[in-house]
Amino acid sequence: MKRLAIIIVLVLLTAGAVVSYQYYGRARVDELRLPGTVEIQEVRLGSKVGGRVATVNVQEGQVVEPGLVLVTFETPELMARRDQMRQKLATAQAALDKANHGPLPEEVAEAKAMAEGAKARLDRSEAGFRDEQIKQAQADYEAFQAELKHAEDDYSRVQKLGSSALSKADFDTALASRDRARGRLNSAKAILEMYTRGSRVEDIAEAKAEHDRWQARYRLLKRGTREEDKAAAYAEAAKAQADLAEAETNLREAVVTAPEKCVIEVLNVRPGDLVAAGQPVVRALRAGDLWVKVFVPSTEIGKLRLNESVEVTVDSHPGRRFHGEVLHIAAISEFTPRNVQSADERKHQVFAVKVRVKDPEGVFKSGMAAEVMLPLNPSQASTPNQSVTH
């Protein structure tokens, strides 16, 4: 009985070992095993403006979250440029507001008053002098005529009396009185002629030109700003706004942040370094964008489908299977050798396939060897790694 029990135990252990070997040590008949390599999308982070490095806030190998500041640059020139653009925008906006609002009411009122005053002067010039002025000039002329006649009579009497009866001073006084009276008469005559003839043609033309100028000025201010001037002011304001947006964008470029969760692979700079515009300063690996790349023989490619679920294993975690799905199947094959000469060599014709793997624990590393297991339907399964006839 003891011998029988020992034999039964040995048989069970042997069977278990065979099953374990079939499941773990070699390919099962119901799955296709494909060796491959882990690949992770690399991102090169930098600044479009460059400059002198101010701070470096991460280390190589560090896992960073989205939005974390990695590297900053000194920004005195960029800040000055931004401030200049803000002032230019304020000036352009003020000019645009002025164009939209048009002239002030006080400016319109002033132009109207000046136009009315010019019209009054024009009317006065065209109408000539008033009748009262002409009558006054006529009366003055007649009075000066009488005064001159009186002065001439006095002068004649002095001449007749001779120098024996009168002194030289009396003679000179009479002569001066006559000349003054004659001069006043001539002046009154000229004024009377001016009043009688009316305004000069030149004065009327000048008054009319002055009136037209102020009338045009009043109409211009009342109409408001020209549409072309409004469009030009709007364009200047839009340009200033765009320049400010560009300056602010360049200022934001002075801060390099993590676009998503990633692993810092290489850090190329230290504080104080001068970095050219567009030069990468950090090389990172996207934590959520990794895959296993395998090459599938053309004889097995028919067993794969896009978005199909598969399992992935790595040597660092033996016995553990990770979930994955087929992300991409190459449309162009590769050959080893370069071309196929016979039907038996078709297994050397391979297609690159990407299998996406979720790795929240950070198990997978770039370049790590992996193996992809594709479950097969019973109709597909035959012998391990052997294609079936469709």
C-alpha cells in the first residue's frame, strides 16, 4: 500500500510538472507567443525663445505630473517687451476710442459760432455801409467845407493887411488854420466816398473765403470721424493687441513645463547655461504612451486584429501577465532575407506590430525584452507557433 501511495504521488507530481511546463515553460497550443521590445514615446522639451537658465526644478529619473515647472529662463527683455506692447495697445485703443466718439460737442459748437461770425462779416461786406454812416460822413464833409472856407477867408484878410499891420505869428496862424481845415476836408471827402461806394471787392472775397472755411470746418466736425480713419485706428489697435499677445506668448515660453505625466530621462542644462532658441533642454518619456513592438511572420499575421486584447510578460516579473491590446499593424512587410523565393521562406516575411500596454505601476522600461501572448480560437490552434490553413 505504501508503495502504491508513493507511485500515485509521483504520478501526480509528474503530471503537475508537465502541466506547469506546458503552461509557463513553453507555448500553449491555444496561444501565439511573440517576442518583442518595450518602446516608449520620447518627448524633447525646450523653449522657442531660449536665453539664460534661471532655475532647474527636476532631476533625471524623476516622474513628473502634467503642468509641473521643469526649467525657467531669465526674462528681463521679454518683460520689457511685454510692457512696451501694453503701452502701445493703450495708445492705440485711446486713438480708436477717439475715432469712434468723434469730435467733442465743444469743438462742434466753436466751429458753428465761428462760421456764424464769418457769415455776419460777409453779409456786412456785401451790404456795404449803413445809411446813417453815409449821412454822418456827408455832414462831416459839409462841416469841414465850411471850416475850410472860414479859414481861407481869414487867410485872405491877413494877406491883404500885409506885414505892416500884423505880426508874422498871426500870418502863420492863419496859414496853419487854413491847411488844417483843408486836410480835414480831404479826409472827410475820402470817408464819404468810401461809404458811398461800399465795400471793396477784395474785402468781400476775403470775407466769403473766411465764411466758407469755417462753414466747412463746422460740417466736418458735425459729420464726425471718417470711416477710413476709424478703420485705420481699428487696425492699429488690432496690431497692438497682436503684438502684445506675441510678447506674452514669448514670456510664457520662458517656462518649460511637463505637458503630461512623464519620466525625466535626460536633463541637459544647469542654472546659468545659455540656451539657443528651439534647443531641447529636457528629454522625457511619456509615461502613458508605451508599447511592445513585435514582428509577426506573414504566416501568422492573419491571427491578429486591431484593438484585440492580448497579454504581455516581462522577465522582471515572471509569472505575471499584463493586459494589452493591438494598437497598430504595419501595412508594409519586411523581409529576412530581402525577398521571398519560395513558399517555405514566407515565414521570414514579417510585419511590425505595436501592442499598447497600460503601466500604472511603472514596470515597463524602454528597451526591456517582453513577450506578447495572443489567445487563439480553437479553430486557429494547431501546434505551437504553427500557422493554420485558412
